[in-house]
Amino acid sequence: MVVMDSLQELLGRYNPQEPEEVSALKRYIFEEFGAESSVGLHGETLVITVASASLANTLRLRLPTLQKTAKTKRKIMFRIG
């Protein structure tokens, strides 16, 4: 007899790990600017959400540095929120 795990048991054991690119970008933004950020992967685009427009524009100017930090060639998009 095959016993199937309940959905709650399966989700309870699920331990998602964010991609290294995401954690590297969050760490860089926090270390350089002392600001919290949200970084998500949507398709082939990394979306960085920060609280202020001035921070988003500063990060936009540092786009090559962000790509080196994350070791990625993906497109990076900024969102204010």
C-alpha cells in the first residue's frame, strides 16, 4: 500500500533557497547603502525593489557593478515600492 504525504507535510519540509544572484544583490545593497531591498527573479530578469527613487537611480548608475557582484548577465530592472 502506498501512503501519500499530505500537502501540509510536504510544504512543511520544503526549504526554498534563493539563488546566489539574489542574495549577493541584497547583501551588496545593504552593505553599501544600509537599505533593505527585495530582489526577485521574474523569467530572465532580476527585479530589485527599493524604498526610494533616489536609491533606485543610484543603483541604476551602478548597474555594471551590480552585474559583477551578482555574477550575472541577466537584465536588471528597478522598482520603487
